Amino acid sequence: MSHRVGVVRFPGTNCEFDTIDAIRTLGGDAEVLWHADPSLKKVDAVVIPGGFAHGDYLRCGAIARFSPVMESVAAFALNGGPVLGICNGFQVLTEAGLLPGALQKNVGMKFLCSMQQIEFVSTENILGKGSTVGDCINIPINHFEGNFVCPPEALAELETQGQIVFRYTDNPNGSTRDIAGICNKDGNVVGMMPHPERATSALLGSTDGTALIQSFLTA
Amino acid sequence: MHFEVRIEVSPRDGIANPEGSTIERALPALGFEMTGNVRVGKVIRLQVEADSVDAAQSLVEDMCNRFLTNPVIEDALVEVLET
């Protein structure tokens, strides 16, 4: 597999090395893309990993969307390039307007850190290759702002266009319609709150993230 | 001209507000059973140079739309005070 993945690092990102390690373990190559450098270094795919980009000040992802790398990520995404936002990366993608909706504080105001079962709702996207609609997988979550909200019109569009990628089988955070991950209309931009990179080894409690990352590496 | 600005950021109607709901559930424990519909937002204060109140208002509204608020889930009420 010759896929080269760029993993964006903002000040405050903290999941870039877990993500790189998971990608390399699964046969891909990965390198860090510094947020202040607009160059994507000719990578084949981009991950915006988890963490607290720019300290999450103002709102999660609000400042990150203005980092120089994001203009290049947006152009790459609009050109069909595979872009995966995990956790804080999902928040950044919504703030950047690359995905609809927003992520607000969890119902109950608790930081959640647990293994969560999610169900594939659509496989017509960069994470779906090799999976089937209805597949249930266990992937950990680790967030305070994972409660997906969306205006009704945009939500209806997500439902009808097959843009809901994952739903929680037991909603942990109050997310609208149990949504755990969504994609854009073309399926090349996916945002999800659960962390597939933390579910790539039996030692970590689950290997269910492997199929998602393998699909991403061949997208 | 120099203006002081107060921006009240509030959750949009129809958007659930977990902070407000949590506070609402806590208030009866202190004997305040009579409260309801608690909504939590934030206030941003800033100073701005502009030619008029209208110009200041329009500048700050632009800031709100592009950065200070997320229009998907938040509304902003901008108050410009001349100083």
C-alpha cells in the first residue's frame, strides 16, 4: 500500500501520533502536517486528528479553521481528496463548513471516555469499503463536545442523501438522531466523534477500527 | 471613533442547551422549584474603531457571522455603546 496520509497538527492536537501509528501498522505511510504550513506535501489523504486545536478557545475548531493548512485541506476536499476528521477533527470540519451541523456539549455535561457501539448507516464513503450497512462495531469515544446538532433542513438532507455514516446504538451524549459520524455529499469527507485509531489492536480493547482505516487507506 | 461593544451570544431557539438543562435540574435542590427554561450563553466585550455607530455595528456583526459565533447553533445580539 503506497498511500501517504498527512495528519494535521495544530497547537493542542494530541492524537496525531496514535493516528500515524495506526496507519503505519496497517501498511500505510503517514506524516505530520503542521497547521501553519499551507502545503499538504502531495499526500494522498488527510486526517484531522483529535485533541484541542488552539486550546478549543471560543468554540471547538473555531480558531483552527483559520489555520493556513485549512485552506489547502478545503481545496483538497473539494477536489475529491479523502479527508477524515476524528473527534476534534470532526469539530474542525464543521466549523470550516466542510461538513454541516455543529458539535455542542454533551447532554448531562459530562466528559465521556468509554467504548461505544456504533452502527454503519451508510458505506458509500471513504470508511465504508469492506463493511456492510448494519454492521455494529466497538470504537472508543473521548469527548465533552460530541453532541451533534443540525438545523432541521440540513438534517433531512443528511438523512435522504445517505450522509449519516454512523449512529450510536446507545446514545451517550444526546447527539441528534444518535449521529456519531457524517459525510459530505460525495462521501470523501467524513467526520466522526469515536476514535478508530484507538481500536486497531486487541491490546487496546478493540480491533474494529482496523476496517475503517484500511478502507480510508484505499480511498 | 471609539466604541465599546457588548455581544450576547445565546443558543438558537430550538437548539438544545445542555448547560441550561443541567442548571435547571440543579436549581430545585436549592429550593428554587419555580424556575424553568434556563438557557446559558456567553457575553463578549470588545472595543472597536469605526466612523459611526452603524459602521461599528456592521463590523461586529461581520465578526459574529465569521468567527465569534457559530450561526448554526448560536444567535448574537450586538450592542454598540459610544465612549
